[in-house]
Amino acid sequence: MTLPMPRLTDPLGGWDPVRELDEFHARMTRLMSSVFGIPSGADADRWTPLADVRETEDAFLVEVEVPGVKRDDIDVQVAGSELTISGEFKERERTGWLRSRTRRIGRLHYRTTLPADVDSGAITAELADGVLTVRVPKSEAVRPKRIPITSR
């Protein structure tokens, strides 16, 4: 088995493993983009955050993970039956030598379709501990109602 010769990437002729990893990462990004349709190029910094949608008796709750994003950098909109959450993970100013970054930065975008019978005028959003919780109340017409039973 023949091992490839290390690249000479610095003036002193040594091997730079960080550069090798960066080149490998770039090749894998291109591969993932071509095979799985993962955005690259201009849309590479736009991504969909992890989210849970659950139903309670009186509302739907959409919980979106946005750790490190400030409240002012998030926008929640509803248009018809579509809820859209967008925002931006901004890169922090760093000092010193940064050798590696694995945290995401850039635009986030989450979109979901709401059921028809919701009260879109009463939607609320709260950001706590890196999770944005959007509460979408059900309209009165679809909420379960308890019917009392009477005796004669």
C-alpha cells in the first residue's frame, strides 16, 4: 500500500493537517450538494433549524431551536395558513487564532402549514433558553367542549 505524499503547504515545507481537513470538507460539501440537493453557493448559509410541532387541547405549539440567536434577529410571520420563522445566526467577533468552526452561522428559515381552524390573530411567540416557542391557538369552533349532563 502506498501512502500519498503530504502536500507542502507552508513556507517551511511541513504538512498542514488543518488545510487538508478544510479541503476534505469542501469536497464533501460539493458531493452532498450534488447528490442530496443540500444547498451550496449562495444558499449555503440558509438552513432549516430543528423543530417540534405538537398539539394541545387548545393550541398548536411550534418549538424551534435557535441557540445563540437574539430576539431582535428573529422574525415570525403568518400569511393565510402558513407560519414562517426566519432569522440569522450572526458570527461573533473573534480574537486570536481560530483553527476550526463547527457552529452554524447565516440565515435560518422554517416554514410550516397550519390547520385551517386556528386563530391567527392570537398567535404568540416566546424565546427562552435557545428555543423559540410559537403558540397558535385553535379557534373556538374546533376546541373540544364538555357538555354537561342533566337529570329530569
